[in-house]
Amino acid sequence: MNENIGQLETRNDLQVGRPVLRHEDERLLAGTARFVADIRLPDMREVAFVRSPVAFGKLSPVEIPADAGPDSVWTAERLAHRVLPICATLNRPGFHVTEQPILARGKVRHVGELIAAVVASSRAEAEDLAETIVPGIESLPAVSDPEAALDEGAPRLHDAWEDNVYLSSGRTIGPFDEAVARAEVAVTRDFRMARVLPLPMETRGCVAGFDRGSGILTLYLSTQRPHLIRTMLAEQLVGIEESRIRVIAPEIGGAFGGKSNLYPEEVALAAMAMELPFPIRWIEDRYEHFLSASQSRQHVQRLTAYAMRTGELLAIDARFLVDGGAYSMRTSTAVVEAGMAAAVLPGPYRLGAYRFETVTVATNKMGVGPYRGVGRPAAVFAMERMMHETAVAIGMEPHAFRARNMIDASEHPYVSVSGLRYDSGDYKTLLSDAVEAMDVASVRAAQRLVTAGDRRLIGVGFGCYTEQTAHGAEEWHRRGSPFEYGFESARIRIDPSGSVLVTTGIKSQGQGLETTLAQIAADALGLPHEHVHIRHGDTELCPYGLGTIASRSLVMAGGAVEGAATRLAGKIRAIAAANLGCGPEDIRLQDGTATGPFGNLSFAKIARIAYLELNALPPDIEPGLEVSYNYRPPVESGTYSSGVHGARVAVDVDTGEVELLDYVVAEDCGRIVNPMIVDGQIIGGAAQGIGQALYEELRYDETGQPRTVTLADYLIPGAVEVPRIALRHRETLSPFTVFGAKGLGEGGAIAPPAAIANAVSDALRRYGVDVRSIPIRPRDLWTALRDKSFAEMEP
Amino acid sequence: MTHQEITLTVNGCRLSAEVERRLSLADLLREEFGLTGTHLGCEHGVCGACTVLVDGVPSRSCLMLACASEGRHVVTIEGMRGPVADALREAFRESHALQCGFCTPGMLATAIDLIARKRASSEDEIRRELAGNLCRCTGYQGLVDAILSVGKRTDL
Ligand code: FES
Ligand code: FES
């Protein structure tokens, strides 16, 4: 439903904007796509890791079994000359760096930490051998709760630190004290959000081989950032230059942020491969994934909202305590979550004053990294719960309270209270789209008739967000990131036969970028998208790029592809014009043909001229038909997508069970390149968010033992749990990007915890119960409802 | 005896192998026969990515021992052919039923079975029947739509 698509400049020959079927599907549906676990090299052996069974302890040097073969057991001592520990840095004052050994030495700091690696001819044999190695560990009291980590006298994870704090920061912006003094209403809430993880269906994995003859190390790796991993490997490994490292990210079975950081397993395999005469492979099993793939989003929050009875929101006071785990991952660091949450909290609202404090602590748990939305699901949950509860306290309809405080479309570009520069967006329209789709009036009518005897109560709730996407160097610099994701690359070559090969530095993990980028290139070149072949994920084949994270690829790689294609189109025109006796401006490119007033030439013919028939090529035109282009956005603060999610739920008062009845996403990601893929990204993201809202939770006991280590303990939603999701699209173009596109990969996952928690709170209003923690467990609701009674009048 | 000689039919070909008794069917298919279209998402029987058809019945190849496939007919994604499989592939593509494609082999196997058992006539029914196959990318909507569109066809 693209209601305002008519406003856009639409040409009916454009391929951007069409639901083009995906180029990548055929190989996936045939079963011939090759994922990392499908890579087999001659004489390849298998690796299994010995991991720490305890959360915190003193580790004695590993004893190698007497009957183990010479190349079969690898310890920290044995790798010491080859690798450096991982030290993720952040250019921010007060940030504490962790030193993470590739294989543990001296101490272990979380269950699953690598202690040794073993090599055998099959995975089963490697696992057998790994089991015979029992590490000598003297257990230490562990910290598994973020609040306990702050206690005086809490065990300290890192000896060089004075406490367990990675970074604490805070700011007061605007006339906060005056706002507090003026406010007629103040609402305070404590919230908790459980740890979750991205959990792609494909686990991590790595195949590493070293060619002694050429000195080239090749890694097949399930990663989102092949070039950056290569750059980091060159820093982590001793004795190899970056130019001799090749990283190939084959087909990736989902990532969602979980395959962006550099992992110690990857460094270990690379280092071992350099010492071994055969290639090696490690494929993570699901149990290992729960122990050692990056985790996310664990928050303890305290929020206070200050408002006037008229519905004016004056100020927000926020405190975020984030559990950062044992080690900072490279390059997200442990503080990725807190910093983002504080910055994005104000969302689509006009807010005069804002005070925040963030603290990220170290605990004896796996480290944290980005997961689709980074910081935003938690910030939006906090903010939108407060919008809901403040509206209730004032006695206003929550969506009306939101609309009252939302930034108007005409105010853009708008600088938020936290300093983010929103480029464009129409938040109020999105909200009214969602309100209409949820039919709030009918929910209210039904709620008025509810009596104490009704055991199944319905409620409606919303979650609104703005989403910074495709931010450039300026923004990453501001955050203190050692890598600034400032550009993306594309190289386009038209071969003598006329077919088009595009290589780019990003890495698709299921987003369909081979299709959307082909659409963009096809429009700029003037040929059908089917003839554009996109390759990515190989550092030797593709130009240097930063990879696929932070909803950047469509805008950034799209910009690069468009830039390269436009330049190549210029060259095609020049060659055609010289051969057709007209000016380049007279040439029209369409369907792979350059047409001038006096004749036409196919791209294949032009390419032949450029490569093989130079007689027909004017000497002032460089031979070949290949262009490289690096796109750096003209405005580096990012482009902002936005959305409003609406949920309608029924809550069983006797069991605390929540049923999700209806779900709508009203969203705006600027120009839509492929509506089918956009819908898929939003629905898929929303399903993950629904999982977080209702089911997903990584549990640890007080000794730091993970309690959720299989897919039977950690519940991700299945087809029954995810309702049909209704979509409403708006297209407010970005003034800053190529053809007005905005990123959208993460949006779907941001708002479900907020919308669903608000709907449940709405349903239980007569009982005075509201949601304080995510996931919304039946047990928690049941406990909260137990000693509450039904209010005959609406409160 | 830790090894056993077995013979089975895979995608229409009779194959023999000397296998370790503890070897799973999935590892036999992937590592011995090179049929890597069958994917392993959990290796503990929950995700359904490894689902193949054994004598026409969807089976978790991560839980089934290779030895237990002696004399059976196994069909993996590489061998899913015929009008129903073709129709499903087309529908998967048109309904955007896959993103990363990792769950797809198991989804196809399950979907072929649903069509064969005539259990694809309504959205609710398909959702219930898909309960044993997890997908982290699509939110299932495209999958449900794809299977429903094939389930409604009367010409298959
Ligand atoms: S791999 Fe067999 S069910 Fe997950
Ligand atoms: S398409 Fe990625 S898991 Fe289903």
C-alpha cells in the first residue's frame, strides 16, 4: 500500500521500485549454494575447541595427553609466537580496554572461553580428543548479574581495573532542572530487558588453509565484514602481511549483527593453519553458539518522565545499566549498546530536556555485540513504555499523547535533543496509519464493557522509532569507533560479451543485495537487471569495503554502484557517440543498447571496441570498460528511517498468557528499491522482535553457568507464534542519499518489545499491572496479578 | 564393531558406504556423499533445517543414524524433483519465502509432505504443520503464502 508513491518521480522503465524476484534464490532452492560448512579442501582436518566449563577461575597450563599426535593439541603457549590478544579500543575517555587472549592464559572469564584447540581427521574424533583434555581450573566467585557487578566487594574481572565498569557516561541537556520543577506529572519506572542473541540459523564457522608456496593464507568465514576481518587478522597475527591474507565469506545463513565482530576462533584457526601442512575447518555447533557467539541487549533501566497535564512532555531522565560480558569484542566493544541507547532514546519526539547516565559493566558472561537494532530496541522499549505510562497518568489516550509531542514533518532537518540530525520523516502520519490499522476505537469500546468476570482482556499498544541508518565517518568518529564506516565501494566491468559484473565491499547475508544492487546498476546503465551479476564477500575479488552492518548497505553500496554505473554509462556514451557520429548527449541507453540519431550499438559491441577492437576507440578514451567508485555520503550524520508498530493482544488473567492478535508496522524507509524485499526485511525483523518481547531470554545462574544452551531452552518464535503482520508504507525521501533511499534492515526488530509491552499493559490497566520486564513471561504477569483486584471504573 | 556397511538409495541412486555406527544420516549425506544441500542448524532435532524425506516421510537427518537408513529411499533438496517440488520452488521465489536460504531445504521437504498429505489448505493449518521448522529470517509469512498457493492448486 504505497499511498503517496504517486508523489515520486516514477518512470515506468525504471527497475528500482519493482518487486523483482531475487537473483540469489535459484541456487538456494536447488541446494547448490555453498555455506562455510559446505567448503571442503583437499586433505582438510577438523578442529574442536576445549572451552572453559566455569565462569571464572584460575587456569593452570593445559596438559597435553601423552598419546596425542604432534599437531593435534594447540595451547596458548604453543600459539603465543603467532597471535596477539584481542584488545578492542574505543576513542572515548574513561573507556576500559580488555585483553582477550586467543586461547585463555592465567584466568578464564566466561563459560565457553577458548582454552585449547585440537585437530583430528573428523569432527567426531576431534570432539573425542577435546573431551580427554580436562583443564585445571581453580574456580573463583563469579559475577553474573550486572547490578551485583557494581557492588563494593564484587569480584573484579580484570586485574588492571579498579572496578567492573567498562565505561560510564552521562549528560544533562537543556533546562532539565527547570523542567522538573515545572512538571505537573512525574512517572518513574524500573525496567529490565533480558539478554538475547541474534541466533542466525547457520552457526559460525571457519575454514583456513595456508599455501606454503605462495605464503597466502585463505580463510573461508561466515562474516559480515570480510575486508575488516582481514585487516584485523593482519594485526592479530604475527608474521603475515595483509596482502597475503584472503578472506572469503561464502553464502551466509543469516547474521543479524552476530557475525560482525572478530572472534578468537577465527584468529586461532588462521594461526594454526599457518603452522600446519593441511587446511583446517571448525564449524560451530549450536551449543557452542549459545556459549560463544556474541550476545546482546541486557539492560537494567530506570526512567522518569516529566510532563504537563496538557500533554506536553518536558523532560526524560534515564539510567541504563548494561551487562557487557567478560570481554569487549572487536570492534563493537562492550559499550556499543549503552551509547546507542542513550543517543536514540528521544526518538521521534520533541523533548526540551534530557538527562542520561549509562553504565556498562563486565560480568562473567559471553561478550556482547550488535544485534539488529543495537541499543534501539532497549531505548525504544524504555521511551515508549514511558510515553504510554505518562499518558495513562495524565489521563490521555497514549497515541494522542504521542502525537502531541511528535516532531512535525515540516520541522526537518531536525536536531534531536541528543544531537542526532533527522533528515526527513512524517512520524505523525505513520502513527495515524498504525492507529487506524489497530482500530483503537473498537478496542476502547470493548474495554469499557469489561467486568471482573472477564478472564481474557484485550489491549492495544504502540512503539514508535526513528532509526539512524547509513551514517558516515563523522558519526562513527563522534562515537569513538576505531573504524569509521565512511564509504562503500563498487567496481563494474562490462565484459567483451556485454555482460555486467559488479563487485562490492559489502556482504549480503540474506538481504537480497545481489538483487537490489542489480536493479540500481541496471537503471543507471540502461539494461535489464537480469544481466547484472553482483559478487561480494571475497577480499581478493572485490574492492575494499566496510561490510554489511548498521543498515548501511543499500544506501552506501547502492550509492557506490550508482556512482560507478553512471560513470561507466558516460564512457559507453562517449564510445558510442564516436562511432555513431553524434554527440554523447544524443545517446540513449536502454535494454543494453546505445541509440543515437543515426544508428545504434549494443553494449557488447561497445565492449568489444573497448577491449578488442581498439581501432574503433578514439585515442583519448582509455581502453577497457571498467569503473571503480567509492561512495562517501555528502552528509555523514546518516539518514533516518522511521516507523510505528501497533500490537493488539489478549491476556489471560488467570494464567498470564499473552496472545498476539494483530500486528501492524507502519514504516518509512524512503525510496523503496524492491518492495518485496523491503516487506521481507520488516516482517523478518518484527518476528525477531516478537521473539524478544515474548519468549527469548538467555539465562545464567548466579555462578555464571548458562542455562539456555539448546533451541529447546532458548525459544525463538515459530510459524504459530508469529501472526500475519500488516504493513503500511510511506516514502519520505532522504534529501541526502542517492535517489532518496534510507536503510531499513534493522527497523522491524526495534519496536516489537515496546508495542507488545504497551498492549499488555493496556489490557491489564483495570488491575493496575503494567509490564516491567522483557520477555513478558506468563509467570511474571501471573505473579503481578495475584494480589491485584479489578477496578470497576477505568482508572 | 564400530563400522557397518550400508546400502541405501539417495535421490534415486543406490549408494553404499562403510559408516561409523555413530554417524548421523546428515553427516553421511554431507560429508561422505557431498550432498551439502542438507543443512545443520542445531544438530539436536529442534530447528528442522536438516529435514530430508526418508521413504517419503520428513525426517530429522541430524537425529537419524546413518545405519538406520539401510535399504531406505532418501531424498534431499538436490533430488527434490517433479511437479510439486517445481511448483513449491517457484512459489517460494514468488512469495519471498527465503532470505538467507539456510532453513530452505528443511522447509521444502516439509512442504512437499504437506502437499502430499493435503495439509496445506489454510493458513492456520500450515502454520501448525510448520511448527517443527524454524526460520530466523522471514517471519514465516512468505513461507505460509508460498505453501498455501501450492496447496490450493488442483492440478498437482
Ligand atoms: S539440525 Fe536437525 S533439527 Fe536442527
Ligand atoms: S531464510 Fe534464513 S533461516 Fe529461513
